[in-house]
Amino acid sequence: MAEAPRFYVFHGENAFAQGKTLGDLKRRLGDDPAMVSLNTMAFDGRTVSLAELEHACCTLPFLSNRRLVVVRGLIERLNEPGNRQDRDRILAFLPQLPASTRLILQEPHALPDGNPFVRLAASSPLGLARKFDLPDGRALVQWIRLQVASQGGCIEPDAIALLVLGIGNDLYLLENEIDKLLSYTRLTRPIRAADIRLLTASGVQAGVFDLVDAVGQRLESKATTLLRSLLEAGEEPLRLSGMITRQFRLLIQVRERLDMRFLPDEIGPDLGLKPYPTGKLVQQASSFTLKRLEDIYRRLLDNDLAIKTGNTQPIVALELLVVELCSR
Amino acid sequence: MTQVLYRKWRPTTFDQVVGQEHVTETLLSALVLGRVAHAYLFAGPRGTGKTTTARLLAKAVNCLEEELAGRPCNRCRICRAINEGRFLDLIEIDAASNTGVDDVRDLREKIGFSPNEGRYKVYIVDEVHMLSTAAFNALLKTLEEPPRHAIFVLATTEVNKIPATVISRCQRFDFRRIPVVRMISRLEELLAHEGVEAEPAALDLIARQATGALRDAESLLDQVLSSQAGRVTLQQTQAVLGTVGAETICELVDAWLNADVAAGLLTLQKAVNSGSDPQQLGRQTVDYLRGVLYLKTGGQVPSDVPEALESDLGRHAELIGVGELIRGIRRFGAAAAESRGGWQPQLPLELALVESVSERLAESAEPAKTPEAAAPGGSTGEARPKPMPSERPSAVQQARPVTVAQVESQWGAFLAAVKQRDFRIEAMLRSGQGVLGIEGATVVLGFKYALHREKMESDEWRCVIEDSLADVLGTAVGIRCAEPEAYRPVQPARPDEPAGDAGALDVEEIKRFAVEELNAQVTETGA
């Protein structure tokens, strides 16, 4: 039987999945949290001394057959110029880890395949390298579906779209929102878009999106009704004003690129936006000319000044803004 | 010592929390399903029930009642201990006065100890946005890996000041402003407990003043109750809150819309003399005008407007245009903000009234003038409403024929007139191909791109262009846009028609232009 790995290299932006995997490894240490705590040591890789780390790795477990040592950010530090000697020392030390120790080297960013730690972990029978990428696009949709299903619930496609639009791939936040939504539905029915709008912050984001849509089409009545419902839902006017400004800033960026003959698929990566929200923005940008967007943006600045200088109450300023934008 | 109403009648079960059913139902479900999270974030405006709900959660997770849905029972020793403020495992921390990293470190050191009496140690961190960055980082470590016996409830009125990493580790609930109707019901309940009667209008006024914060409404009710024993009346409430009745606001708006300055000033004077606070008066006026604005733009009366005011709102909405209304709201809003101090606190309101009436008079004297030109300071980013089609005469109806040369000779003046009204339109006109031709009383303008043509022909822009043309040509004309390369004149020139008499008119126009614009002199005339 192949021997279990003794050192692990976990790297990539998906801190959520890294955390879950680490949690699984911890659970293998035993059921008693106190004993797990006694046999787990965590270090900040940016500051830990190599001697301290080696000492922790060579210590025998207490009333257990395994001991876990977690170091965050060490590889990044050892990759810096001038740390070559330290890096070689750790690379030489890893294959000599005691059989009772599990060393986890965690990195918050993805490492290249040629990184010596990744190479060693991949080639050594005692090592394991694992890259944790954030899910995106279809993978994210699937992740949400699985997360809901794993707790005995189900979710409608519209609701998934709203979650993706509002939260993106912040998996910690998504997990918490899904937990909350499942509690709200009592696992007796699917999570619907209306639940997202009622219970989550991404519902507000969707509301702002609809509001900007209505402004784009100069639907004064719809825009004021949407604004009123957002305000009555307790949304803070200043925050709402910030969200509306952000939406128009994104629209200006998207409109500019559309006018420069960018393809919709090229806009997202250029602006650092995820595919789903980019698609929605491209769709929305078609209702505006760049000139109108610039004009609206200037008006948003006036509005911000009016609020922050105390000349106009925030709620009143927002209402007037929406009416004006629809009539301009 | 007498306890204030909001503390005396603080909700003791989830169903007593008003207006936050989306939160209480979810928490109760989580409790029943055994899905209680280890960290919650309660965000929302002040006085909407965040701390109350956090305490109810602390009670519910520790309650000894066997029926999960019946928690908190308020009968077991744990519930009683929490109600009496002597439960050791409920730790309330005011982050506003414990902002430092040491305070959080202290919390982390103690959190490892098991609960003294209950199942869970519940930490309520109020005003959590006040924590320092270092304190937040220290808290994040605990939130990431909390002990099984600890539940955190972070409460804040300013969720935007909390790091995203902390928000994402918590189950977030957004508390909402409480609707007026719900607040009135709650106030009625409290008064029933206290054995006091009240006029419905008085409670309505209190609920409106509280702007969605129930605690504020209960405090205001306390104030009114302590000012006079017995029945709560509208008059007494107005006196305590420094507000005026709806009829006063209606009188003020009537005076504005009838351009009757004297009546308006008298209304203000009477209100202030009877003890109303000018700032409140300004706010009430703005609130009322917002109602008119919603009615005008949304076509329906806002849900929080009293029924008694609906007919007045409708009447006023018919008498005023959106642009004028927006400027009025700005003036009265600024006046309300200015009325905080000063030796004549009602002066800003009086000036707002006078300015609004002046604008109204100016507009009625010059109906063709665009609102932004009439408004003082119209070029400083104030509202620029689109001219209402009904407010201006039909251009084509009043038109007499013009020629291409006439229009071209006035092109510079025309652009200047447009620029005064809206610089964007002038810029786009400059990018166009100028006049392509005349079709009766319609000037055909050339634009290469469909987008430009559409924009130019939009109601708002077309009105500005036609008005400017009318100003410089002295006659009303309409406009139409066409693509230069595709344009063919609809009516070919014929000598017997004015538009076709181009040669003769051209000469005259050129002469007039040379004399008027270039200071030339006619020295010789020929046939």
C-alpha cells in the first residue's frame, strides 16, 4: 500500500476550498477538539524561523498518532531573491519529515508548475501538490447547485443567476447565504429568485440593476417605484447612491469598449469582470450612448456633493436624481 | 424609577419583533432545523430591532424548552436570567468603546472556556463597525475557527465599514425600516398596555417622524406621554414635536402654486408663532412635495401618505411641472438644512418660498422660455427638465416658410442659442452636415450616423433645436434629420413657391447679413 503524503502544497485563490480540505485533514486527527488543538500548530510563513518550523515538525504527537503543522505564505517568502539558501534547506528537509507529521504549506496565490516546491510535492511519493482555483461561469453555477443539494435543498436557475450576479465567486459568502436561504425555505421548497431579493444583499444589487435598466429606458414610473421599494426595504440611501454610481462607472467602461469595437467576450477579461455580470452589462450598455453615460456620471457627482455638503437629504437627493436622469 | 417604553416593552419572543419577519422566521427555522450558524451579522438602520433580535437569539439557543419552535419560552431559568440581565453566557460588547485589538485579544482568550450555565456563549458585538483594522483582523481569526460553544452576533448600522472578509464569514441579515402602518399598530399596543387612549392622527404623526425606526417612535411617544397625562391628542403631539398640521403645508404649497407670496409668508409666520420648528416645517414641506413628485412620476400615491392628503397631492400634482417641482424640493430642502440656527430661523424658508413664486411668475410670463433658462443658477448643475410638449406651441402650426439660405445665414446665432440651452446639442450639431434642405416649414438637418439622427429627433433635443431656430428666424419651424448621402429634396424648387425663390431671397439675406452682422453698407442696388 502506498504511503500517505507527509507534506502538502496547497496553492491558489480558492481559500474556501483550501480551508475545507485542511478541515478534513484536521478531522483525521481525532474527534476531540481539545486533542486536535494540542496536535496542531499554525505558523505565519512570513515570520516563522526555519529552526522553529523544523522543531515543530520533528515534535512527536501527544496522545495521538499524528501531528499537523500548517504554514501560510512560506513558499512566497522563500521564493524571494536572497532566500535561496533557506529554500534549499526546506526542500531538503521535506522528504525527511517524521512519519507522524503532516506539514501543510498554504499559499494564497497559484504557483507555477515549475516552482520547486510544487515539483517536489508532485514527484515525491511523500508529497502532494494541489491547486485550488476559484470556480467561474458554469463551474460556479454547478458549485452553487451542489452546495444546495449537499444540504438537502434545491434552487431555481433564476435564483442562481441572482446569486452569481450579486456575490460572484466569494465562496464563503455564498455558503453563508445558501445556509440562510435553506433555513428560510425550511428545505420544503426550492430557493427562488424572490427569496434572494428578500433575504440577501445580492437582491439589492439586482434591484439596483433593474433601476439602472429603467433609467436607461427612461421609464420614470418604473424607476421611481423601484427606488422607493429599495428605500422602503431599508437600504441606506448613501450605500444605494454608491451602488448606482458603481453601476454607471462599469457601464461607461463597457460602453467605451463596445464603441472601440471590442467583442463582448473580450470586455470581461479587460475590465477584470466575471462573464455573467459582463454579459448583463453589455446588454444594459446598449440602452445608453457614451455621451449620455458621461452626462449621468457628472450628475451623480453633483448629487454626491449635494448629499455630502448637507444641502440635500440623501433620500430626497436620490429621488430627484432618478427623476432627472429619466427626463434628461 | 420609571422605565422608558422601548425598554419596558422590549419584545420577549420572535413574533413580537415588528417588521423583520424575514429575519425572525429564518432564525426560528434555523433553530428548529438545527442549522444555527456560529456568526451572524445584523445590519440596518438604528432602532429597527438588531440588538433585540440578537438577545432573543441568545435566549432561544440556550432556552430549556423542549419544543424547539416554542423557544424562547421566557419561563425557564435561562430565559428568566437573560430577561433579568444576569445570564453569564451572554456577553454584550459595545465596540464603540472597546475598539482596540487588545479588547478583541481579551475576548479570544476567554472564548475558549466552556459556557457557565447555558449551551452556548453568545457574544453580541454592538456597533461593530467601530472596531479598528487590527481588531477586525484579530476578530476574523476567531470567526474563521470559533469554538463549538460560541455564537457571535455582530450588529451594525454601517455595514459598509466592515471588511469584506468579516462579512463573508458571517450569516448576514439586513434589518429594514419599519413601515408607518406597522409602527402605528405597535404604538397602539403599547398604549393599550399602558391604558392610555390616543387620537389616530397623533400616532400617525409620531410614526412618520420616526422615519422607520421603531425605537425612535417609542421614544417620541414617551415624550408626548410625559408632557401631558391622559389622552394623546394631535395638537399636543404637534406641540411636543414642533410640527404643523398637514393643512398648513397644503396652504403653503397652495400659496406657492398660486404665486401668492403674501399668503405664503403669513402661513409661515403663523406656523412659527404657534411654536413650530422651522426646520421641521421645511422637512414636512419637502416630504409633502416628494409625495407630489411620486404621484407625478409614478402615477400612484406613495403608501406612506395619509389618505386625507391624497386629494391635495393630486390637485397640486396637476398644477406643477416636474422641473419646477424638483427645483422647489431643492430649495425647501436646503432651507430646512439651513434653518438649524441663525437669528431668524424661518428666513431660509421664507426665501425659498419667494424664490419659488418668482420662478413661477417668470415662467408664466414667458411660457416659451425653457425652465432651465428661467431658473436662477440653472447652469450650476440644477435640474434641466425636458420641455413638456403641452407647454410649447406646435412649431409647424405657427410656421411660415423659410429658406436654406435664411437658416444658413443665421447658423452661428442658432448654434449660440442652442449652446445656451444645452451645450451637448450644440456639439452634436457641429458634428453634423448642417442644413440639407427645407420641406415647407421643416428644416432638414444632415447627420451621417443613425444614432445622432435618433438623438436629435428625440423630444427633448428636438424641442431645444426648434426653440432656438424660432428665436433666430423669428418664426416657428420644425426639424427633421436625414442622412446626407441618401437625402433627396421632397419638393423640387419651383419659381412660384417661396422656397423655390431661392436666388432672390438669397441676395436679400446676404445683404441683410452683411449689414447686420458685418456692419457693411449698401452702396449700390441692382435689379
